[in-house]
Amino acid sequence: MVQELNGKVAVVIGGSGGIGAATVRMLAAAGATVAIGYHRAEDRANGLREALPGTDHSAFQIAIDDPQSVRHAAQNLAQAYERLDILVNAAGTTRPVPHADLEALDDELLDRIMANNVQGPFATIRALVPMLKASADGVIINVSSISGFTGSGSNIGYCASKGALDVMTMSLARALGPKIRVLCVSPGAVATDFVAGRDRPALEKIAATTPLKRVVEPEDVALTIMACITHLKMTTGTRIICDGGRFLV
């Protein structure tokens, strides 16, 4: 990969697996110094860090649903790096619940989804904006979902949380420009273990209904994130879809 990001510093929240890990690898391959934010998977994050090309990469613990943890992580990042050029919010949570089963989407689950998928990204952005403003070309990528505008997904609360993340991205783009661009990348069903019980045959069945008829891989989403960072320099406040056309079905 062309070293387009030499000298840039990137933070990937939820960077130890799935879409986050694929993004970490591409950022490092493009020359960026990457800080990998993980919640519990310390060994996996450090293994990923050690395998990256380049130097000065790091891994740090952050619980995005805990304001104290977010503040602590931001303080440590400020001590380690003079500025931040790229923030990717790839962490989140869900649990499959049939949309018609309203009782199964209890308050505890709904609160957890909103805390991780809406409040968490906002708290992280709020804490890291001073470092992003120190960059001449700051960019924030929120990993959303087509669930946020189709209303279909693992559960109603998840759909609502991603809709909120989409709108929050628009508001932040207005508030933080011109120094910082803010975008959403919205995948469909991706070949990760994010949604419990969704195995490869299930993904292939979903893909067969889409115009492109291919399973969306983590690397596909990471490439979309990279395009937002390196090429879509005049784009902010909007969503970029990566779903093989599933939203059209």
C-alpha cells in the first residue's frame, strides 16, 4: 500500500478484532502510527500491535461506556502523542432479539446498547477533539450500520442506536469543521463474530439476496474507512455505505 499516511497518528477504538483490526492493519501499512484501543482483549491487541509494520504503535485499554476510562485513555494518549490525525470508532455491542419480541428488549439491554453505540463514541470524540484540532487534517470515522436507516438489524435498539450515531455524525460535522471532518461508514452484515449466531452460511444466504452477491469482509469495510481518510477530502457529515447493495433489497 502506498505510504499515504506517513507521519499521521491514528486511534482505532475497538481495534483488536473484526473491522477494527482490519482497519489497524491498513492504517499501519499506509504509514500511520496506530494506537489500538481494546476493552478486554489485551493479548489480541498486543499481538496485533507486534505484527504491524512500522514503529511506535501502541495498545491501550478503554471501556467506552465508562466516562472515567475514556478520560484516562485520552490523558495517556495526549502524553504519548503530540497530536491525533485520525479517530476510528469501531467499538459497539448488540444481541439478536426478534423485532416483534418487545419484552425481550429489556431496559438493561437497551441501556447497554445506547451506552456503547451512542454515548461511547460521543464521549471518546469529546475527549480526543483537542488532539484532533492540533492536526492540520483531522478526521473522525464512526462505524455505523445500514440498520440506522433501514430499521432492520439484530434488534430494534441496535437500529435506533445506529440511527442516533448517524445524526450525531451530522451534528458533529457542523460543529467541528473546518478543522475536523466527521463521517459514518455503514456496513451491512460483515463476516465477523459481532452478531452471535450469524455464521458463514447465514452470511452467504444474505449475500445471495444483494445486487453484488458477495459477503462483506472486514477488509471491505476497512478499505471504505481508508477511502474516507485519504480520498474523500471534501466529504463530511454523511454516511458511506459498504454493504454490497443490501440496503436496496
